[in-house]
Amino acid sequence: MQIEQRLPVEFLEAMERLLGDEYREFLDSYDLPRRNGLRVNRLKVGAGEFEEHAPFALERIPWTDNGYYVDWREMPARHPYYNAGVYYLQEPSAMAPAQILPVQPGDRVLDLCAAPGGKATELGARLDGRGLLVANEISSARARALLRNIEVFGIRNALVTNESPARLAERFPAYFDKVLVDAPCSGEGMFRKDPDVVKAWYPEKVNECAAVQREIILQAADMLRPGGYMVYSTCTFAPEENELILLHLLQNREEMELVPIPCEGGRESFRPAYTLHRLQECGFAAQPNDRTDAGFSHEPVAEYSDPDLSMAVRIWPHHCGGEGHFTALLRKKDGNGVPGQTSMTEPLSLRAERKDRKREEAGKVPGKASGRKGAAGRKGKERQSQGAAGLSKTELGYVREFLERFLPGMDLDTDLLENHNGRLYLSPEGTAGIRGLTFLRNGLYLGDLKKNRFEPAQELAMALEAGAQGEARISLSPEDARTAQYLHGESIRIDDDRDNGWYLVCVDGYPLGWGKLAGGQLKNKLLLSWRN
Ligand code: SAM
């Protein structure tokens, strides 16, 4: 069937108006083969090192420093590296937004619309264990997939919340250094990839999504600290959901400004977004003071000097190996008042920060494992800080002894330890004051305190350093039949002279999960839901 017959007529009409001379080339791209991507987990391996021992042919995606085109026929989702969180499989264009947000270790980062975690996993990895990632998702079902991806990636310093942007905005005024808004959208950029997205599209959807986006982008901006950066992105072409949302932000938050996108690698592939003038010309935005609707746009654009919307970028399938995307980088100017912050209440968690600072001043360095945590099943429960976790010296001794075996030399910071009926968590630093939100995870799930022993959690296994040596680890090769057996949940034979006890099972040094050795037989401790 001709492409024109496979796509909604209203969509085609809008694309023709927008693209002009390029329209035919755009349509032809629907018959080109799709490109698939793999993004390396920089917490576990450097891109260069991965390139050296990658089990698949790789071709670098130009706008990333850790993303590659891969051939799906090589089945990267079936390789044990996938179970070990060595990479994430992601549509190539969708890698751009997290690449563009200038996240630094130590930042407080918010991913507002984060499920299933394609971008949150990259943002978390960029933090390199320092600072905080709040990965939020409004849909509880989707938030569970997000949680799993954060855990598989081994991100220690992440909270996973299931909240509306409005509620987060109330709790975190001017709190974050970096914010990503990968907004819910009409998904036109995915038409090539997924026929179901075409079926779910209807002309009014563009304006319905735009109404949500207009709210979310203001709430996101209010959570950004002065001097902080925000990325706004969608996977749709409609200007109503892209340039015109930026315009809405700039009109309503004068402290926000668009900034050029620092992505040399995208120079050849990205195209500048449309200027307001151009959108007015092709009927997507009304002329100043024109109160009549034009095209899909029901929002007359008030008189407004044209900000350089073309600093944002469009990623088109006929210009690069990827699907349709839109990405803009914005900055909150320094030294401005923060709109929406009506009271003088101090930003959340300041108290906790002061405590952290005091500890730093006293020369107390947080433990290596401080940071992330995992806690499926605790949704809806609020954080209950219990200081040193109400553990006896002996109980603390079991935990320390276990952790010492896998993290030699670590200094367990008991102030960050939380005890929920024997389930032990390690909170990210500075988060003790964050309460009253729906968490799927509010720290790294270390394991369970049982009678006279400590049993480690899967989440802890995934957060342990990759590539480390040590007698507490059993590292198998991907080709070793025992790797597949372990991932199926079977016991495996370990025929060397090791002591009985807990071992971290790894593939090529990348942690997969736990096993307990007794007489040469390693009992499988991989959680049921983590097995192949
Ligand atoms: N960033 C994700 C990733 O890279 O994997 C994809 C996010 S997807 C484009 C947009 C997300 O926004 C969806 O998970 C959707 O559930 C969520 N969403 C839907 N309605 C929303 C709303 N009103 N406010 C905030 N998020 C919403």
C-alpha cells in the first residue's frame, strides 16, 4: 500500500504545509529500513572498552558518545549482557535528549515523565553515583517498568516516584539543577516504527497533548533552580507540541531562555526547529493579534518578539538514521525570583543537606555503596527515617561483614540506613527530608535481616561495581552453558576449592545476581521475576 494510504490524511496535510519542498523526501523515508540502537551503560563499561569486546557489530550514532546502531538480527536482547544491564536498547533519535542535558556528577536531576526509563537510565549513569536522580512517572503501571530499568542499570542514587507533575512542583520549588521533560505527545515521529501509534492518532490528539504539555513545561520550569538547565523533548512533528510549547513557556516564564544545543555530533543530522515567523507563514501559528484559528493551532499567538526558536532541533527520519524527535535546551537565568514560590518555606531536604554538610565537614566520607536503592512493593508508603535503623550492634555486624566481602574497604554510613521490618535500604544522600510522595523506590535495597544473618537483595547485586575482581565473585563467560542455566534459575556446578557461602555471579565481570555455594553446587538466588 502507498504510504499516503497508510497515514491519516490530516497528518499528511500538516506535514506537507510544514515541509514544503522536502515533503516527498520525508514520505519516501517511510519505505527505508528502520535503524535500531543500543546505548552503553557508562556505569558498567566505557564506550571504548565496550567497542573492543562487543558481541555485535557496532556503528556509532553520531549525536551520542555511547550509542550505536545495531542489527536486531544479532538479538542483543537475548545476550546475557542485557540481563546484566550493560546496555539499553533504544531508538537512536530518542538518545538525543539525555545526551544534550549537561548532567554532571553531584547534580540533582529530575526526569519528569520517565517511564520506561530510556532517558532516565542515561541521566542516572551520567551522575556516576553522586547527586540525585528523581525518576518520576504518572502512570503506576509504567512506573514499574521504569523501576526495573533503574535497578538493572545499577543506579544507586535514584528515587522512583509515581506522582503528577503538579504535585512534584508543589514539593520541589527551584530544587533541581537539571530537568528533563520528555513529554507525553501524539507520537507522530513513531509512525514509521509502530503502526499502533498511527491507529491511536486522531487530529484532536495534537491539541489535547499540547494542553497537557503547556501545563507540564511550566511546572518543570518552576522546579529548576536559577542557573539550571532543562531539556524539553517530544517524539512528534506537530509544531503545536514543539515550538509553540516553547513559546508558551517563554511567554509565561521570563526567566527561562533557549540556549544552543551543545552537540557537535548532531551537526549533520539535526535540523533547526522552525521560527515563529515560518510557523506563521505556513499557518501553524496565528499572526500577532490574529484571533482566528489557523490549521491545528487553537492558540492565537500574542504579540511577541520572535525568540530564536530555531535553537531547538528537529530530528527527521529523512535526514538521519533515526525516527522523528524534537529537542530543546533551556536555561533558567541566574538571579531571578522563582515564580510559583509564594512562601518563604525552605526547599525540601535542606535540613538533610545541612546534616550531610556537617558530616562532610567532620571528614566523614559516605560509604561507597551510598546512593541508590530499590523497593518494589513499597508503593504508597512514605519514607520513615529511623536514624541508625534501629539495628543492634550484632545485626549491624552481619550487614557490615557481608558488604565488606563485596565492597572491600567501604564505610557503611549508618545515617543513611533505613530499616523497614528487617528490609534494609540505603538512602541517597540529602534525601531524608523528602516525604509524603508515592515512592516505588526511595533508596538502594540492600537486603533482608533474618535471624542471625543477612540476605542480599538483587538490587544490591546490580549496583555493585562491574569488572571488580575478588574471591567473592564467580565470573562466567557468555558462552559458558552455566550462564544460561543461571539465568534460567537453575543451580550450577562450581568445581573449584571455594568456601561455602554467598557469591556474586557475573558474566564477564558484570554482576547478574546472587548464588549460595554448598559443596560445589551453587544454589540459584536470582529472583523469579529476573529469570529468563
Ligand atoms: N522518557 C521516557 C523514556 O525515555 O523512556 C518516555 C516518556 S513518554 C514519551 C511520556 C510519558 O509521560 C509516558 O510514560 C506517560 O505515561 C507520561 N504521561 C502521560 N500523561 C502525563 C501527564 N499528564 N503528566 C506527566 N506525564 C504524563
